[in-house]
Amino acid sequence: MRLLSHVLAFIAMAVLLVQPAAAQSVLRDAETEAFLNDISNPLVEAAGLAPGNVEIVLINDPSINAFVAGGQAVYIHSGLIDAADTANEVQGVIAHELGHITGGHIVRIGEGYRKAQGFSLLSMIAGIGAALAGAGDAAMGLMMAGQSAALSSILAFTRTQEASADAAGAEYLSKAGISGRGSLTFFGKLLNQEVRRGYSQNEEAGFWRTHPLSGDRINNLRETYEKDPAWDRPNDPAIEARFQRIKAKLAGYVDKPENTLRDYPEEDQSTPALVARAYAYHKQARMDLALEAADKLIERAPSDPYFLELKGQVLLESGRPGDALDPLRKATQYSRSQPLIASLLGHALIATEDKDNYEEAERVLRAAVARDRYNPFAWYQLGVVYAARGDIPRARLASAEQQVMNRQYALAMRSAQAAEAGLPVGSPDWLRAQDIGMQARALIEQECEARGDRSCGRRR
């Protein structure tokens, strides 16, 4: 029994080592998404991809990381934005991740796992044989050696992919006319972090690496970057100014208010500092100070939609939805009806509880989801206004849209069926209800199969 418990422990450890990290929450902000798209589009084009088909997604995670996970999406942790000093550093990371996409590394990672599984399976068979022969210690040694070989095989495969992505990223930066200085600077930060934390730079010392050593990456790329014509090209000051705003907004949103106010003290009257403090004061329910900061920003740039959005958000979330309408209407206008900002306006219109505002709310929210279907908040608000206006079938349809995006597949299927029953047969909304119902059912069955329960999908 003791041997069996050790075997199970090793199996569990191996599974944990190859499973992807649990999904973190996605941070959606109109200004941040516009900025990330703007700095990545030249790189996307240099990679031979269509900018509209590549998503840059911000994840609420304080660790310094970025990854691709299938399709054409680059996921960036909030900790990476916080650690970067310039937009050029972030561009270096994005270029590297695009190298993973164009190299098909997510698809090919299965090759590495299959090879590793071969090592693991052979060692497990040999270990079981030794255990049956009464050699418990030898059995454990064989299984440990096999697991070590399997892990080494996986990591060697991923290191090769990382080196390939580095080379591709350097090529895309060059084609886009963007300096690689930021890429080297950021790798230097990672190297310094490793040294401070006492990580060994010697693989033989037992520090397993999923990436090439940062020092090696810097040495391999420096010669390439320094020969590139873009090496001495200065960073775009407008882009860098926008980046400082993004960093400040992110700090104000995710950090503790006391930390934000320490990093952006009152004597700092720069635009990024005002943005950061507005969010920090808002989180502390110091509405007057938050609005004072927002008003200073609007005074500097009266038609900036993101400053107007900030003021509207503070007013709305402080229980003054009527006062939030003017800045949010202007923000929607100046942003050309950006869906996330328009969704906030729709929410404010509903929150007034004035029925005269419901028609505008429906119009604004329908336009928002037409441009951005993957916005559960907007779908929820649209469902609220449909219900308030007595249109229950479309309220159920909006609920189904929101629920399927929130992985509430059983609820989505029931909401879609209820919507379908009340909508005109053959109408676009009726067809959409059918599509959501079938999508939700298929996803339920996939989850059931993943759990090995072939009957659970039929029981729902």
C-alpha cells in the first residue's frame, strides 16, 4: 500500500507539471485594449498575420508572464505591464509570443508530450515489474528516473521552441522598424530577478527551466539586434506617454490604494499620477478626491474619452447614475461608440430607473454587442432593459448569451430554449437562440466526456 501511494503521488505530480495554469480573470478596459492593439499591429503585420485576427488579452495576474494558448491570441499578465518601464519592452514580449503563433508551437507541443509519455510509461511498467518481484526500492528508483527523463524531454522541447520564438520575434521587430533594445532590457530584468532570488544558472544544479537561460538569450540576441538599422531608433514619445497612463491606470485598479498613493504621491501632478490616484481614491470611497482628479484630467483634455469615462464611472459607482450620464455620453461620442464605454453608458441609463431612459439604453447596448459579442456585462445589461420593457423572450436570449460566455452551460441551454419558444419562428433572434442552445449542449457533453461520465449530458 505504501508503494502504491508513492506511485499515485508521482502520477499526480507529473500531471500537475504538464497541465496549464488555471485561467485567471481577464481585465477589459477600452484604453488599454486600444493601446495594446496599436503597439502590436505593426508586429502582427510583420509576422504575416492580419491585425484584426490577433487578440492581445490582459490577464489579472501579478506574475511576470505572457503566453499563447491556441488560436491567434497573446495573453499578457498584469504583472508584466507593471514590471516593464517602456512600451518598447512590451513590444519585445509581444514579438516573441507572435513567434510562438507563427511557429505553430501550441499545436506541436503535443509532439513533446507524446515523447515524454513514452519515457514515463516505460519506467512505470519497469517499476511495476520490480515491485511485483519484491524490489520496492528499485521500483521507486525506476519510476523516479522515468519521470525525470519525461520531464527533461518536455523541457528540452519547450526550450527549443523558446529559442525559435526569440529568433522570430527579432525578425518581426526588424521588419516593423522597432528597436530590440526593449527586448534586451526586459530579459536583463528577468536575469537580475533570477540572481536576486538565488536561482541557479546551471541546469545541472537541478533548476528545471522551461525557457532558455536569460543570460544566454541576451547574448544570442544582442548581436542580431545591434546590427539592425532600428537599433538606435528612439522610442515613440506619444506611445511611451500612453504606456505610462496604462501603467498608472492598472496600478490604481489592481493595487491596494495605500500602495498606489505611495507610488503616485499628491505632489506628483502628472497625468499618469492623477489617473492612478483617481482610482485609488475611488476604491477608498473618497469620491470628492476621485472626482477632483478626474476633473483635472478633463480640464487638460476635454475631449479625451477615457478621462470622461473615468469620471462617469466614479459617479455611477458612487450611486449618482444621473450625474454620470453627461460624461459617459460624451465619452461614447468621442470614442466613436467604443463597445466597453457604451456598455457603461447603458448601465448608467438603466441605473437611473427612469423608464424614459430605457429606449436609449437598449439602442446603446444593442450597438455595443453588435460590435463586441464577447462582452457578458453588456449582454447582462441588455437583458435587464429587455425585461424592464416587458420583452421577456429577448431578455432570456440575452441571458443565454451571457451565461454561455460565463461557462454556465446548463443555464444557457435552458435560457435559450425559453427564448426560442417565445420568439417569432425564423427570425434572426430565434435562429440565434437555437445556435446557443446547440452550442451549450455540445459544451456540456464535452465536459461530461472529459469527466468520463457519458450519461451526465443526457440527464440535464
